[in-house]
Amino acid sequence: MTIDDPIPSDLFTTDAAPEADRFERWREAISIYFDLDRPSHLPASALNTRLESCLIDGVGFVRCDSHAQTFRRAPDRYARDGLDHYLIQLYVDGATRHRRGRAELALTAGDIALYDLADAHDAKTSETYTNLTLIAPRRKLAPLLRAPDSQQGRRLDPQGFAFQVLRDAMLRLGAGAPRLSRRAAPAMADALINLCAAAMNEEGERPAPNDALDQSRLYRVRQFMEQELHDPDLTPERIARSAGLSRAAVYRLFKQQGGVRQELFRLRLRRAAAMLAAGSPRPVGASEVAYRCGFKSPAHFSRSFKQRFGESPADYRRRVDAGDLPTGAASPLPDWFRTLTA
């Protein structure tokens, strides 16, 4: 193998499987990332899936052609599987409805949606669909983003110039990414990460807040919350003052998430899990994580973490250190699907 050889690539298909087994084969494969449900009206024999994938120097690229199904990712799964990626997904054909609380985002051909594997996921596809997905590790992309923890369920603005360049690049990759050489892969990966950041930093659309407040206001409030997560005295009143809003207006903004305190609590816990899993540039202990994420005491942090993720911070850290974050163990997809965070 030389640097002029093509990048690693793979083809998964259910074509050769018995019709009755096709859905289970696909469910097993995608279990690395998602739990999968089949609509009751669709027999298992009706579902056929083709997944073409390649690895571009630590950035995954996937083309998926399949049928109606629901993709789910429970809130505690991030702590169980340790996968910490952004999915940048271009819909080539078909449609998807992504739900987050009471909000629903409808996506059709030509849209680019953003998904954060550190967050809950619930998306239902149309009868048939084709999408192209970039799988970007958080460690590569998050430092370039204005609001790295507020990307889940976004639809990028199709009028944005960076969106249009990203869309064209993904379509071009979809036409021949496996032909890329290993020599060219590092520069291509860097270009893709920077292009994703440019498109994600355009204002774009976000999960719909209350109609009385616009999308950009929600973005700015979340940005402020992320910047100040270290402060245990960060209050709804202070958040409201920073945005020039009343406390009631800020509550309405986050009503679908259970209110501003609940959203702040969710952001603190998600950042804490990411810090415990990172292990670099040096391991961070649970007490330090607690204070850096704005919890008033390590005990409060430990109780909250266990309630959210089903295990204590110490137990989670031990599993991280031991490399024991199993998911999709029986999946036939390439091992690099599991190791993009390495």
C-alpha cells in the first residue's frame, strides 16, 4: 500500500440477503450510531439498503440509499458509546422529519441538516431516500464553530454562499470520493472541515422557537450560555439581560426544551461528558470537570450525571480509560466508523 493508493472505502448492501432478513441486517449495521425502527406498514422484505462509505483522513463520507424508517438515539447513548461526531447531511432525494421535543424540522431534497451525536435524535424518513453525509469528529470541527453545542437539528440556509459551496463539494464527493488518493486525503479533510465550519457559522435555520422570537435571537442566547457555562451563578435573569430580553421572553424561547434552566443543565452535562471522554491534553478529574462546567459541588455533579447517563462520572471515566465503550459490536461496517474520535 502506498500514499498514491485510493483511500479506504467500503460497500454495504442488503441485496444478497434473504428478503425477510434485509431490515435486520441494516439495523445491525447502523447500530454503531442509531437504533432503527421500521414503519408498521412496511414489510421487512420491502426494505433494501445500499451504503457506500470512505474515510478521508479521519473524516467519514457516506452515501445511503434506503427506504422508510425511523432513526433514534437516546439521550444517554453518548455516555454509553463515546461517539462524538457531527453529521452534516445533504438530502439528495426523499424527505425526513426530525423531531426535538415538540419541534419538528421538515427536510427535503437540497437541504443540508446538522446532527450532533452527543444529543438525542429522532428522525423519520420518507418511503425512499438518498442522502450524503460527512461524519466529522468534534475534536476537529468544534474549535472552529461559534456555538459548538447548539448544532443539533439545524438546517443550513440554502441562500448562504458557504452552504452552496459545501453542497456542491458533497455532490462531487458523492460522484467519486473513493477515487481520492491517500496522498491528497489530509488536505481534502482539512478543506472539508473548514468548509463545514464556514457553512455552519452562517446564521441558517435552527429548531423553531416560539414564533414571537426569531432564529438569530435563539442562536445568540445559546452562544452566551455556552461561553458562560463555567459560572455556577449563571441565571436566567443574567442570560436575559445579556440578550436584552425579559426573563419571560427567554423562558418562551426555551419552552420546548423545558425552560432555560433545563437547557442550561443539559448543556452543562453534555460538556462534562465530552471533557471526561477527551483525556487530552491531560486527563481531567471529575471534581475539576464539575467546577469547569458550572456545578456548585462535585456531589451535585455526580448525582446529576448519573441521573442523566445512568452511571457515575468515575465509572464512565474508567470505561473511557479501558476503551470499553461498546456499540454496534456485530455491525459489518468498517472499524473506522467506531474510531473517528481517536
